[in-house]
Amino acid sequence: MIRHGSTRIDPKRRATLDYKKKQFATPSFKQQDYPHRLNLYHVPPTAEIRLEDFEQWAIDRLRILAELEACSFRNKTPTETADHIKPLLDKWLRLDANSSSAQGSTDIRLQDQRRKDHYSHFILRLAFSSTEDLRRRFTRVEAALFRLRFQTENARERQDFVASLSLDWEAVSEQEKRTLAQDLLNATPSLKKSDVEEGGWFKVDFETVPELVEARRVFVKGGKAYVPSKEQMSIVLADFHDRLEQGLELTARALPRLDEDDRLSPILNHLSNNFAVPDSTLADSDTTLSGATINASSIDPLSAHFPLCMRNLHMTLRKNNHLKHFGRFQYTLFLKGLGLTMEDCLIFWRQSFKLITDETFNKEYRYNIRHVYGDVGGDAVRRGRGYSPLSCQKILTEHPPGSGESHGCPYRHFSIDNLTSLLQVTGVNDRDVLRGVKEDVDKKRFHIACNRVFEWAHKGEIRQVKEDGTWKAADLDTIVHPNTYFKRSYLLKRGLAGDSGPSQADHMEM
């Protein structure tokens, strides 16, 4: 059902407040209090924060939103989504209840948590309000996050929060409830007669609860929907949705003034780009595999654990005994991320380039490999130990392959026929998986297609570690880095001997 919000802003109307009064007004900064864990984000924050916090808080929230969207794309049930997101929320965007502290909502720890939540929401509003598609996606995942938090909130604190909202609803009197008792019972089959008689009821305009009306879970009379108190989440969520849509449209109209701020614009642009696939760097722990031998001669057997992008590069290298520049760059960084030393990497490439002489190799290729490892080059390159392995986001967005090149992401840069053929060559023959990959690619969900193939190829191992409890939910979050794909595949296939699970690449790049 289409929601026709009365608060939607007419794009042709000008703001009622003179823009000069807003642009040249004396700024006022206020430290806000957060009496409740939940927040409708109606009032923007006004206090000063450090630029580093501005960036990091937004990144942490983006991790959660990206995982929520991935859960939706992978058709996880609400229970599975909640189980998957909870440890990630505890790690990146923790919000504790007032009852967790003896001081209640005045506890500094709770205030800091809620301040980060408040600011990160509005920072991402700036990043995702520029286009209709970004606004729609942001609204959907933020509403999903709010729903998850509302459902898991302490009952007493949830009621205190709802009471503070002053929503446009009217309590149904006892007399009216008795008069309509049979109609209310017929319209809400999930309720017992005692629930109808003893429970609380509210009257709201039926347009505010379209999902309840569509599912025929409420009684409608005279344009009013009679909602039982147990369904109040639908009313609050509808209000949250409408407020957020209105706020995003207002933000979109104010965005042009931010273009002059060369501190914030690059950060906001990068955040909006990362909404497709969160960017990440490789943690040092992801380059270490206990019991694994990583050298020039072990790459061929280890390639069975490679993601499709790297497996395609490896197969092309073995077929042609050569890769073009960006293919070599992408693959060398991946091998470096596996833990392959520079000396072994030089041996690997020399053995792979069988059709050239030692002199040609040393003259045309040796320096580039050493430069990637930070052995030669400028001071900045050497201090940083060379380049970091490319994440999925960088592979998807930077240096698209041209004719005769093999780098990039097959899910994005291959035709669907060539992609299907490559998947079948690597052993993916399940029709349902191939159909799902095609749907993901058509909808530009490239990293979801890759995760779909991973889950199919390791379905037995994933089921086992879940049943054993040897891996936590956070250890199986959405893969957004080729090296994380390799490490997770290697650990799953080897039976987890001596390991409790992998660590996902934790730090996003900016």
C-alpha cells in the first residue's frame, strides 16, 4: 500500500524561513541530554565534535546499515537478522538501557553511546540525501534498525519512550470498547476475547498504519484504525518513517551549501559510495593462518579457496603465462594479504612468466612488485609498507577492465553468460544458486552474489560451526574483502583445528 504522508514536502515550495536568517544567524551550540535509549532523530545535534569522530562514527553506523541491508537481500528471517546484528551492534553501535546503570540515563557512558548514535544518524543523512535512490535505501535500513531496537527494548523503558512522543492518537474509551468489542475481536483474530476487553486500544488515521490495514489486522471505522496496544510499534514506526522522509528532503535542499566545505564533502561522498559495499582494510590478523604454508609453490592448491575475482586472475595467469598491469597489481596485493613474502612473490611471478627471459622480467616487472611491498619507492610508500590489498569496494569502483584485461569483479564486469560459464568452471552448477546470482547481478548487488556463492560452497561447514557454536555470528558477517573470503574458506574447509573463527577486516578506509 502506498503511504500518502501529509507531512511530505512539496519540492516546488520554498522554505518558509528566510534563508539569510539561517545562513547568517549566530550559531548556538547545545549539549543535548538523552533520557531514552530510542530516538526518533527529530532534533539535529548542535554541539561540536572532532572531525575524526565525525568520520569514525559514521563509518561504524554504516557497517550496521550495510549488514541489515545484506540480511534483507539474503532473505534472513527477523529472528536470524536479530541474532546476526546483535553482536555487531554491541561492537560498533552499542546502546545500553537505562536499567543497566545505577545512575540511569544520566550515566556518562550511556550519554556517550546515545550521542554517537544521534550524531552518526545525522551525518549519514547528509551523505545519503543527494538522490532519491539513496534516500529510499537509507530510510528502509534505518527503519529496520529502529524496529529491531524497539522490539528488544525493555518493556517499561519502551512505554516511557512512547509516552514522551505525544503522537497523534486517541485512546479508546471503555464504553466505546464495549460497544465495538465484537468488531474488534473479529478484526484481530490473533487476540483473545480477554485481550480485547482488558487491553488498551488507540484510534489513529488509517493512513498511518498501512501495513496493519493491508494485513487486515485492525478494525477500521470512519477513517480511523483501532489499534491494540501490542501493535503500537506499527504506529511509532510509521511516525519514524514519515519524519525521516521529511528530514531527508529538507537535507537534500540544503546540500548545495556544503559543497564549499572541502573538509566534509570528500568524507560524505566516500560514505555514499560505500553504501553499495562497505570499504575495508585488512587487519594484520587476517594475514596470519596457523598451520598454513604460504609460499610460491603453495598458491596453486590454495587457489581453491580464492574468491571468483582472484580465481579468474589465477586461471588467466596459468593459461596465458601473463597478466596485464592492473591484473598484476590486484593479484599481487591479494597474495601479499595472504602472507606471501616479497621474495616468494618474486619467485611466483618469475615462474609464472615462462615466456620471457630473466633480463626482461628484472627490467619490466621486478621493480613494480618490490614497490607494492614498499621495498622501493617514496618515503610514504616505504613507511606504509607498500600498498594494502584491495577491498571489494575498490575492485568494484576503480579501474574497470578494458579489452584483454582480467582484473575487476566478474560479478560486475562480466556478461551474465560469461559469468555463468566461469562459475560452472569453478564448480558452481546448482541452478538455484546461478538463478540467485543472476538476480543479484541484475539488481547490482554484486557482493551479495559473491556471498551467495560462498555460502553454497561452504553450506555444510557453516551449518556445523553454527551447531557446534565454535564461531560467533560476527565471524560469519557479510564478506567485503577478497582476503577475508580466502581466510574464512580456508578455516572452514580445514575443520577449524586449533581455531575458533576468523576476524573480518575491521577498519574501513576513508
